[in-house]
Amino acid sequence: MNLKDLLREHSLRQEASRLLDALGLPLSRREMLRRCLFGAGGLLLLNGWGLRAAAPAAVARARSVIQIWLWGGPCHIDLFDPKPEAGRDYCGPLDAALETNVSGIRIGQLLPNLARHADKYALIRSLTHESNAHETASYIVQTGRNPGSRDVYPAAGAVVAYFKGGAQTGLLPPYIVLTEPQGRFSEAGFLGSKYKPFATGGDPARPRFEVEGIVAPGVSDERQRRRRELLHQLNTLGRSLPGDATLETFYASEEQAYELILGEAGKLFDLSREPDEVRDRYGRNTFGQSCLMARRLVEQGVPYITINYKGWDTHKQHFQVMNRKLPELDRGLSALLQDLADRGLLSQTIVWVSGEFGRTPRIQWDPPWNGGRNHFGRAFAALVAGGGFKGGQVVGATNRTGEEVVERPVHPAELLASIYTLLGIDPQARLPHPEGRATHVLPGPEEGVGPPRLLREIM
Amino acid sequence: MKPRLLRIGTAAAWFFVLTARAADPYTASEPAQPRGELDRLVFERLQELGLRPAPPCSDAVFLRRVYLDVIGTLPTAEEVRAFLEDRQPEKHAALIERLLAREEFADYWALKWGDLLRVKAEFPINFWPNAAQAYHRWIRTSLRGNKPYDRFVRELLTASGSNFRDPPVNFYRAVPGRTPDSIARAVALTFMGVRTDRWPSNRVAGLAACFAYVDFKPTGEWKEEIVFHNPASPRADRWVGPDRRAVLPDGTALRLTPEQDPRVAFADWLVRADNPWFTAAIVNRIWAWLLGRGLVHEPDDFRPDNPPVHPAVLQYLQHQLVRAGYDLKHVFRLILNSATYRQSCVPVAPLTRATAHFACYPVRRLEAEVLLDALNQVTGAADSYTSPIPEPFTVMPAGTRAITLPDGSITSPFLELFGRSARDTGLESERNLRSTAAQRLHLLNASQVLRKIEQSPLVEGVSRPDLHPPQVAETLYLTVLSRFPTGTEQQTVARYLQTAGSRREAAVDLVWALINTAEFVHRH
């Protein structure tokens, strides 16, 4: 057996590698790959997830985004754009608004904690698009484009993973979703499946956050090591076919997976390492603990985290659901903003809270809805904080009933352009296309339209 | 599914014979011999290039390979044993015939065509579930009956009628934007293997005129849509100039009259035997499907500066297709029965050049659907697949095989993770076969996979204390890797059975390990 063969035997690999180093011999292809993936120098070029970092376009003020996605469409007038004067047919039982710590800004009455943090965030009350269908609206809000063109564009998370995926996140994937993917559209679009988010699965509110693939229920570390050794012994194909590029990718992915399963990187998901008091502050529920988890990921430099917070599609029992969910949102989001601020991370972390649309301000009292709200793309609201967005601000306005945008209409592309710009990503930058077509992050002059306006007033 | 224990006995003697013959369990001992015209063309060219073909693969590898390549399905342990014990000299050809006649052949190739034709109920194609199901059924039925390829394409291109009742009309509904130029681009990509981005714009426009009268209208039925030839189509003016001419990609002009549907004239031109694109595109696709890469690669990127690596082979297959009356299974047979196809994955020639010129069989990862079906077959488990829109959700019955899924919107997290095609572009490369860390995490350690293994009849069967280690090894290898274990592997299994805490724990770990080998996850 020569030295190169030794390298392929996993148990001896590290020893052999040291030996090769000592002898000053050239490294094997596999070893080169390993170094590229895991070595300190390699991370600059290619992070562990095989994503190449594109050149940064401009000065970045923000490093990461936490996207809190209120899947289903939260009602703007119950959250960030209250209309207590509109009467019972619009407000139902939620007919009072709360003053915040910024004079002149009021928010929904079930958000008392957030009312004490208005200096940290801006509210955009004039978002608008033309779709009332979940998947189309999700696409518009997260890509900034209308569907129907030749291409399916990547969502913001995939775009950020593409441009910032080379950041020093070690082995952590650059785009993580807590806990389930959105599912109804391809987040990665034409960038392809490697830009899809890593979905954690599991439930961070459980005693053990069983991140799918990283923390296996009932398998001890010792047994993991024994299995790994067995797997290497049974790798007959790999030994018969050294140097095959397809297999090399497979083995490199495997090594990386084990760094998360057995190495330090995976411990990041162990929320029991947080003090009880901190966990309580966020709320001991899936959303609250997801916010805490997001903070831990931001600390590691993960550029894009989506908290896929479901349950906002309240056609029926709207107010019952709001009474349950809004306190959860209020507590988790407030704790997150305060914690990020206390740790000096808010200035470099964008927190973006919105759904795919709002809900009909006028309540449907008649059966079968019995006090429900329908989809409403014409006017809705978002909260943005940190990463260069100014706090204590309001952009745009809707009319007395929250049904029409009357001031500074904002298309989702404008919000996305602002987020990208703060991250140092040029909204007009080229995206790689599988057929080599000229495609850009957002619509602009090269597609024959004006570029989206930035939300300068809050940047 | 009940645990099925395998007959043990003759096999022990067998594996010594098998393993004694070659250094690895993948390669047979005899050298490569050309078996027909196709092989002569390939081997001649390899000789010119100074490349020696790889020796044939072992019978066990051939069996697993041809099952996966032809029907997207792993052989059962019984099928492996029966084939290896079969002494007939023509057993390989007979096996190929049996597989071409199996129902899974139609399932698997309808899946591939579903990618190319973008069969997906929801965003962004928005077929609607009824239409996606009808379209898939039409595609599957066509493949099952081996409909001549020229007829298959003609029906797709010239159909008119309801998306529910006349399924091939969905070809036009699956094109993004549904404009004449985007239809022209889709037609060129799908049936000519050409990416029109490299065409001058007037060539796209010339072809687009053939589709200028394709129009769409709703009916009284929910989500029904009629695709039809509309002489008064509002789109026509932009694409049909005052001289009312379409120009075909080879420069032929076509005079258009409003009464005649120009799609028919286009289809006539497209499927002509002397059309340089049509037959080349399809035989090249079949070659790529069976051998991992096209003679022209990517298989949907024909252009003058991307020539085929074996031009004579491409021509030969085109000629054969026409002579056989556009019988696609004839092309499958020619390739599957060749010595070229039967080469071992372990090359004699340097690896990179061998792979590029087909001097070995290239290793590649199983597709998402095939891998999940294989995993479920080995562990006796089932998955559920759903489409979350429109409400009420679509949920496929438990036990549905992933290769039979009719609609790209019906999916599961596993299928997404392992690079199932999003069916947005119609490009072959949209299906991603690259391994990622997230995939490895899932297969090594996800609760979904571990649960399947823990609860499998296979583990149950080999946990029996009265089984001897060689029997355990044999059962595991036949079931998971479709071959007998080598001597070294026998020893490894025996050792592990001794050292582990319990027989059951050892069985779980062994099944886990074999499922996680590169050999299981790849075709080879």
C-alpha cells in the first residue's frame, strides 16, 4: 500500500496527512478538498456548504438578516397599523391601540412589550401588491418580482446565501429556516437546490432541540463514532474507485456532516446552554425559542435565518387566534430586539417581520367565517429593525379603515432593495443563471424598468 | 410487509466463486468485447484516443444497474439471487426485455418526461391538479404503449381542446408566459435540444410565428381551459408580419393562412427523418439517461461549438431510430445490450478522460425519488407525499412509490432535499444529483431515516440469534447492495456482530451503515 492509499483509509488519514506534510510531499486530491472545505484558509474561498462567496458589492452595514415570516398573512390593523377609530366592523374586540415609547407611534393593543421598543424599529404601513393568493404573494414579497416571467427567481434568503454565503460561518449553512421550509414555492428559484435553506425540523421549545440530522434521538456520541468507523470499513466502492469526483463530493459532504453531528458546531443548537432566565424571557414556546436560536445563529455570523411562524391565515376564529398568538409574538420579538441590542448585534442585524399580505380590514361576521378576515394584498404592514434601519420611524400610511394606501406606497421590491443595500448587495447585481441569461437581483434598467426606490427615510 | 428471510445455502459456495474472480466485486474477469455495431464505433474511437475500455461489470452490478436505469427500482434480494443463479448465456438480454415490459418502466420515464414537460399543478405553472393528473396519465400511457416518438411529439404540438379532456394541450399551458416566443423556446429546448439564448432574435421570432395563433380561453367549469387555434388571436399581429410568414430554424419559410394551423406544418417539418435536430436530440437524451452524460453534453445544449464526443455513434442511433419507426425502446435495447453500457465503473483508462469518453460506466447519485423508494424497499417502510395547495390538500396514499408521483407539486421534504427537479425550466440540469452536507446529515442521522431502519423487517430478520454471521452478512448485502458480500466484508460483519452490545443493536448499525455507503446511494 503506498502513501496515497493510506490517505483513503479514514482511520489513518490524519496520521498520513501529517506524515505527508512532514515529508513535504504533494497532497492527494482528497486531502486538498478536505483542506479547502475545512481549513482556515479554505473558508475564505468556499465555505463548508460548497457556496462560493460572490464579491461584496458595496460597504455592508448589516451582516445578517432574521426574517420572521408570519405565514398565512397577519392582519396589519391588529398588529402594526391599528385603526381604533374605524369601529366594530373593522376592529372587532381589538378596538384600542397602544401608545409606544415613541410619541405619535401607536401599535396593536395585544403588543404591550413591543410598545416599549418602538425606538428600535420602523413600521412600513404602506406595503402593497396585487395578489391575494398565498404562493403568488409569497413570491412577490420575497423576490420583489411578479410571477409569470420566463424565470422563477430566488427568494431573499437564497440571494443573501449566494452573495454572503462565504462569510465566516464555519460549518453552519448560510441560510437556515426554523423549523420547516415554507414549501409552497421554491425558495432557491433558478439558483438551484443548493441555495435552498437548511430546515432544522424539531422543536426548540422541547427539552432537547432535535435538529433534523444533527441531533439524533437515542443515539449516543459513542455509538455515533462506532457507526462511523463501521461505515468506513464497509466502503468497498470508495476503495475500488479512488479519485472519482462524484464520490469525493459525497465523502466531503459526509465529513462536514460529522463536524455538525459530533463536533462543536452542532452544540450551537443545544439551547440548554442558555440560562433559564434567558429562555423564559423569550417565551417557552416554539416561536420564542426560535427567536433565541436565531440570536445564537446570528452570533456565529449566519447571514440569513428565517423563522417560519405559521398560523396567521385566520379566515375563521380570527380574534381567538390573535389572543393566543399576539402575546407570543410580542414576547419573543421584544426579547429578541432587546437581547440583540444588549449584545451590540442589533446594529448589524436586520430583523424583518411580515407576511405575504395583510387581511381584510372589514371583518366577515357572516357564516361560515363568524368573525374572520380574508387575504388582503392591497395594503399591509411590516416591521424592520437594526442593521442600519432607523428606529422610531413610520413609513407610509393607509386610510381611516386600513383598506387603501394613501401615502408613500411601498412595493416589496423597494423593501428588498433596501435590505440588500444595507447588506452590501447591489440590487442590480447579476445572478448566475443556468442558461447563462442576464438576470439581476431585482428589476432595473437592464430589464427596461426603473430600479426600485430605496427606503432612504429609514436608512 | 412481513419480514422475508432469504434462503441461505448454495450462496455461500457462490460468493467464493464470485469474489475469487476479480479484485473488486464490481468488475468481471474477462476483457471488454464489442458486441455489435454500436460497440465497434465506440471502441474504435476509444482506440484512436488511446483509451482502453473498462472490463465488463460483474453480473450482480449489471443487475442492479439495469434495474435502476430502466425502471428506477432496486431489485429485491430474491431477484438478485435468481439472476445470479441463472445459467442461461442470454440472461442479460432476457432481463432487459423483462424490465422494458414492467409497469415501473412507464412510471420512471413518465417521471423524467414530467421534468422536461414541467408537469406541476401549482406555482408558477399553475396547471391545476386535475390537468396535471390528466397530463401525467397521458404521458405515462404513451410511454407504456411505446407510442412512436414522432407521434408522441406531434400529438403534443398539434393538440387542441380542454386541459382536462385533451391532456397534451397542457404542453402549451406549461410554458411560462404562454407567449409565442416562449413557446418557441420551449419547443426548441424540449424537442431539438437547443437553447435559444444563443440564437439570433429573428430566428426565435421566425419560429414563434408558428405559435402565434395558439390561444387560451376558460370554460364554465372550474379551472378548465381550452387551448385552440385562433385565427383572430390578439397575439398574432406582433409575431406574424405583413408578409404572413414563419421561418423555420433551418431557414425554410412557411406561408401562413389563417385557416390553417401552422403548428401542423411545423410538426411535419420537425419529425421529418432528415431533420438534423429531432432524432439527434432524443437519442442523445436516452444515451445521457442511461450513461450519465450525453454524447453531446449537456444533453439539451446542441450547438456547433459543442460537438458530440462520438459523432458516429450519434448518427448510428439516429439512423436506427428512424429505421425502427421512431421506436424508443429499440434505442434503449441497443444501448442496454451493448458492451459499452456493460463496462465496469472502475476504469482502466485515466478516470477523467474515461468518464468523458465512455470508457467506463460513470458513478452518479440516485435521483431523489429513486433513492427514497430504494430506502423504503430495503426497510419495508412507506412515505407520504402531499401538495399543500389548493385546499383541500392532496395527500397520496401511504405506500405510494415516489417514482409514480404524477405532479411536481406533490412532494416531501426528502425529495426536495435530494434535488428533485423544481420543474420550472425544462432543463435536464434542473434535477440536481450533487451530494450536499445537508443530504448526508439527513441520511446519516435524521429521525425519519433512523426510524425506518429501527422498525424494518430486515433488522428484525437478521436479529434472530440462530442466524450465523455469514447468513446475516449475505441477507444484508443481497437486500441492500444487491450482491453477495466479499470475504473482507464477511469478516467485518462477523466482527461487528461480536463486539456490539446486542444482536439487535448490531443489526440496526449494520443496516444503517450499508444504507449510508456510497455504493447504496449511487448507481455504479
